[in-house]
Amino acid sequence: MTREARQAERAAGPRAWEDLLAACPPWEARQAEALRSAVAAGFPGARQQFKAGWRAVTFADPSVGFVCGVFVRPGGPSLYFENGAALDDPDGLFTRRMTRTAAADFPRGTRIPRRAIAAMIARSIALASVGPGRGARRPSKRRNHSHRDEQS
């Protein structure tokens, strides 16, 4: 994505989110907006950013960066947590866990558990705040080959 495209995406903001939802079936749009609203209520002070290519609104904390995002998907929205795989889930919020992330899916008719979402956001920020490794981030698999022994 070019620099200009990223700047245009940032400037698009709420209107672009509304346009995305307008293209969805009505129930899906209501569910996605209810989920975005629940995350916003449980994450005061978050920086929300619309990501057109991701079909999402992301939420970032000023001190730890990207925390989670609401993604519009066919069949209902999903809430992804950046370091979700390392988070405890006492409320059973997550429906999928990947290597690093975890997601909660909200298909048609699923209620949005506002308290569980707020609690998961708090756990995610706490985890990301624990040190220089920023929580559950895994070490890079890249190897530094810049110090190879030179043979004469």
C-alpha cells in the first residue's frame, strides 16, 4: 500500500466504516456496529482506525499499540486480539485461537458480551505492557548473518 493510500485510509474514518456496513446485509451491519460500539465503550482512549483492505476498524492503545480489531466477515463480524493466544479466557469469549492471535466470532443472533470484551481488552493491554517483548510476541525467526566469519 502506498503512503498516499494509507493517508487516505486514515482520513476516511467513520464515513468509510459506514459505507462498508451499508454494503452488508442489515443484520450483519447491525451486529458489526454493535461489536465496534462495545469495543469502543470497553476501551476508552483507544485510537480507532478504519482499514479498508482489512474490512476492519482497529483499536490501539497509546502506550502499547495495536490491541484488537473488529473485522466484517460474511456470516458475522469477528473480534481479533493481537496477542490473544497468550490471554486467559475465563468468559469463553474466543471461538478460534491461532499461533499468536485469537478471535471471537459473532454470527447472526449472537449477543455481544460487553463486560467480557472490556475485561479481555484490559488483559490484553496488561499483557502487552509487561516488558520489552511486548507480551506474547514471539521472537523473530530471522537470523542475523551479518557477522559471518570471513575466510582469507
